[in-house]
Amino acid sequence: MRLVLLGPPGSGKGTQANAIVARLQAPKISTGDMLRAALAAGTPLGLEARGYMDAGKLVPDSVVIGLVEERLKEPDAKNGFILDGFPRTTAQADALGALLARLGKPLEKVVQLDVPSELIVERTTLRRTDKRTGQIYHLKYSPPPPDAELEHRADDREETVKQRLAQYEAMTAALLPYYQRLGLLMRVDGVGEPAEVTARVLGALGLAA
Ligand code: AP5
């Protein structure tokens, strides 16, 4: 399955990608995770991305398109992938479409997780991630085990989350009509228990929960 997960910041893209990765037997490819790894490793790419990420702005298209192009060439992505957080602009969507057309492997589905803005701030500010496993927790809805090594993302402060939401509205929301026109878009209600949302996502993909 060649799948894109779309949705505003904190809508549950990472949580849902982790939940369906084994079922789809396809890797999760998250540009946010790749950029944070580059930042943690102190690479030139990470240093370039940092200012944008800390400010809640999008990293330039050329940077993320290059990252994804390289990642999709890896053997584990040959038979499918779950893209989480990419594309985020029309230019990124065009580049992805062109790349997949060259490979003769077009996108099969785009799933948008719909979550109202009022819930986004609570979801993101109380998010914690286990830095050893990458597992995503929430202090209220999905509490971490006592031995987790928790990280709080620098861009999960309330003012930055609001800026990320504004960027989503300005740059990424345009991908809904874009993929609707291509007949690929499925919209899923992202509110409810994570397992309920997973069942809805699988249903949208035509798979039983
Ligand atoms: P990125 O890491 O992609 O951030 P995002 O899109 O803002 O999404 P998040 O990771 O914040 O949220 P999510 O939807 O994955 O939600 P999650 O499952 O964690 O990008 C970060 C930055 O990198 C960007 O701002 C930008 O600077 C840069 N970047 C990345 N990609 C880029 C691109 N393509 N182009 C340009 N720049 C790019 O869930 C959130 C919380 O809610 C968790 O605590 C979770 O436990 C909880 N939760 C999940 N589901 C539920 C539920 N059903 N009920 C209650 N709580 C839930």
C-alpha cells in the first residue's frame, strides 16, 4: 500500500502510522522524525532545519523533497510506504506525484485525519515521546510507563503549536482539494480512542480492523 497520512499537527498521524505499520507491512516515513534525527545528530541539514522547526514554520520544499526522494529509494519502501507529514505543500505533492510516476508506482490512498483545532493544543502540549523507542504518549490520554525516557518536543509549546496550525491552514489544507480531484482522498474522524480511529483508518483503506 502506498499511502499518505494527512492532518493538522497533533491530529494523530504518527500514532496511527505506528498502529498500522505491521498490518500494511510497509515502513512509516515521517519527515518530522527524519528532520529531528538530523537535528539530534547535528548534521548540516539538521542545523538548517532547526530555525524553521523551532519557529513552527515549514522547512523549505527543496530540503524535504530531497530527503523523501532518497528515503523512497531504500529497499524497504519498494513495496509500499506510509508517508506521515509529507507532502505538506502543493510543490511537495507535485514532486511526489512526479517521482512515483517515474517509478510506475502511483499513490493508492490519502487519508486525512480530521481533528478540530480546539483539541490540537491539548494533544500537542501534553504529548511525550520515548526517545529510545519512538513510542508516542499523551500525559492524559495515553500515559507512558514509569520506565519510559520521555522527551517533550521543543515545538510543542502553545505559541509554536498555534503557528504550526496557521502554517497547516495556509500551506497544507490545499492538499485536500488537490487529492480530492485525483480521487485519492478519504477523510476519517480523528476524534475518539486511538484504537477506534485505527479501525476507521483501516476501514477507509478497505481493510477489516
Ligand atoms: P511533524 O513532526 O510532522 O509534526 P506535525 O505534522 O505537526 O505532526 P505531529 O508530529 O505534531 O502530530 P501527529 O499528527 O503525528 O500526532 P501524534 O500521533 O504525535 O513536523 C514537525 C516540523 O518539522 C514541522 O513543523 C516542520 O517545521 C517540519 N516538517 C516536517 N515535515 C515537513 C514537510 N513535509 N515540509 C516542511 N516542513 C516539514 O499525536 C499527538 C498527541 O495526541 C500525542 O500525545 C498522542 O498520544 C495523542 N493522540 C493521538 N491520537 C489520539 C486520540 N485519538 N485521542 C487522544 N489523544 C491522541
